[in-house]
Amino acid sequence: MKFSDIRDAFPILKLQENGQPLVYLDSGATSQKPLKVIEAIDHYYRAENANVHRGVYGLSERATESYEGAREKVRHFLNASSTKEIVFVRGTTEAINLVAQTWGRENLTAGDEVLITEMEHHSNIVPWQLLRDQLGIKLVVVPINDQGEISLSDYESLLSEKTKLVSVVHMSNALGSINPVKEMTTLAHKVGAKVLLDGAQAVPHMAVDVQSLDCDFYAFSAHKMYGPTGIGVLYGKEALLEAMPPYQGGGDMIYSVTFDKTEYNELPYKFEAGTPHIAGGIGLGAAIDFMLDIGLENIAQYENQLLTEATEKLQQIEGLKIIGQAANKGGVISFVIEGVHPHDMATLMDQDGIAVRASHHCAMPVMQRFNVPATIRASLGVYNNSEDIDRLIASIKEAIDMLV
Ligand SMILES: Cc1ncc(COP(=O)(O)O)c(CN[C@@H]2CONC2=O)c1O
């Protein structure tokens, strides 16, 4: 599929916003959905809707085949070795909480250290604070430099035999920084620590190979990579998942239940209590098909070119400062404008049909690190183009003229 045709695959991009064609630059919050994904979900409810896994009638068997077929698509997409390693969750947040409350409670004791970084999303900070309050573990934070990068030497100096888990973001949602997660994983394993990677922002922009990364857990959300909300994935090495206790109790995660004892189901169902988000899983599978049709390397290359173009044009605007200038970045540009509050800017830009986010982006430590209350963030998807960038630049200049 050619990038010039991709835009037509997204019905919502035909919308007018305040009398102007919509320029959607908030894919970091959630991406738009191609017709192929919408139709896959629609088809499930029209033609395959039934509960999965236990029905002995054709409709339920077909629903199960579609849902478990989506799991296989995720396995292939991440290059996991088995579908037993692919747990469907609500999203990245639930994936991280699941690891904290199962692997964490089972393997961590007071004094053990969990290492995170200064650029983490709140969903990779708060679950570990909850565990700290429950178990007395210690949170160690790797600082970031003025460009929004982690220094590997700083990171290595904070590792020790006390480090039991490294939980870091693959690509920052607030800065766009792409961390050297493969090297970080190797160093963590040298001290005996496990590694969880938060892939929420990385998966939409680049190929992810969990076996090559050798991470122990990898988390992402479907809604950021052209799939529906309410479904995400926790990848975990099979041996680790086998040894972990269940996250929630209920139906489908069991083999047998008596009032004395319950025998848990096999992987991954041990972690999937209750009726799953069947349509969401099928929609995620369709989103993976969509991305693979374009080509993951093609997506990365196209978005990097657009990121470079947008960055160069933004840097020419007087009083505009980009927050996060890592040498290795993905399709996220955060910026502030001297004398203008981000919320005022974004509100005015909306009048021009421009959708950007003005927020702390659930990364308040990053805002504190750069001493700003919030940033304006433009985040890219496969449907953005140079015209969108030109409209963004024009709208910023117009808003500055009005506000300054
Ligand atoms: C890096 C990162 N980790 C975890 C999450 C949590 O994902 P779920 O909400 O799907 O569980 C997000 C969400 N990104 C936020 C959501 O809105 N804008 C953002 O940048 C994220 O960007």
C-alpha cells in the first residue's frame, strides 16, 4: 500500500473540524482506525459473535478460531516463540500492573530494587510505587540528559545485585526518545535482573523482535497501533509466565474448581479471567495485518522523514523550544513556546482543525525535569503527510501572533 493511498483508508480523516480538513497529530494518545479494522470488528458482531473457548457449536468455534488466530498474529508480529507467551490484557497499563502484582509480589522482597527511568509514563511508575508500599522494595530512577536521553554509563552505574527488575520505556511518549533497550537488557541480565519493556509508543512506529531484544516482558496497547481500545498485549517468556501466580480469578483461567482447590488453566489463559474482549482481539489482528501490508520498515522510514521535516520547520519558529532532542527519536515532537501556555496554543490550533495534545502526557517527572508545566505534542501516524506539517506550522504562527 502506497503512503499516498493510506489516508483514504481512514474514514475519520475525511472529517472537517471547525470548517477545515482535520489534521490529526495526536496518534501518541490514540491512533485513528483504518476501515479494515473497523470492518473486522463489524464482521465479528454481524457474523461470528459468540463466546469463545468452550462452545461446542459452529458459531463459537469460528469465534474462537478468529480470536486465537489474532493471538497467533501477535506472536508473529513480536516474533515470540509461542502463543503461550502472548497474554491479552486491556492495554499497556494493565500489562505492567499484571507483572507488578504477580511476578513482583512473588519474587520481590524488602530492599530489592526496581529500576525505572526519569522519562517513564505514569503507568510504569505508579504500579512500582504501589509495590514499594506493599513490599518495601526500592525504586531506583535513571536520570535523563538535556536532550532527553539515557546515558548507558549512568544506567550501568545504577545496576547492582540488588536490582531484580528493570522496567523501562522503549520509546518515550513525552520526548520521542528511543532507548537502547537491547543493550540495557543485556546489562540488566548480567546482574541477574529481569527486564520489562513498555512498548506502547514503539510498536506503532517500528518492528519489535522480542527474541532479539531478549526482554523478559514486553507490553503494548492495540489502540496506539491502529487497533481498538480495551485490548493490549503482555508478552512474557514462557518459563516466567508458567512460574507466576494468576493475576485475577474467575472463569476461563481454570481447569477445575472445588471449594477446596482450583487447578489453573494453561498459558496464556491462566492470566485471562472472564470473557475476553473478543472483538478487540480480532480488531488487533486486523491492525497487525494493516501494518504488515504497509511494511514495518516502510512505516519507520516514512515517519522518520516526516519527523525530520517537522522538526526542521518547527525549529525555525522564533520562541519555540523542542523538548526532547534525542539522537534516536520516533514520531513524537514536544515543544513549548515562550510566553504562551500550551493549553492556550492547542485550543487556538483546534480552531484551525489541528489536533495536538497539550498536557503533561502522564509523564509529570519529565515536565519537572525540563521545568515546564506541560508541552504541546504533535505525534505522527502513517496517515500524516507534509501538508499536515505545513498546516501545523501555519497554525502555530497564527496562534503566536494572536497570543504574544
Ligand atoms: C509510553 C506509554 N506507556 C504506557 C501508556 C499507557 O497505555 P494505555 O493507556 O493504553 O494503557 C501510554 C499511553 N499514552 C498516553 C495516553 O494518552 N497520551 C499518551 O501519550 C504510553 O504512551
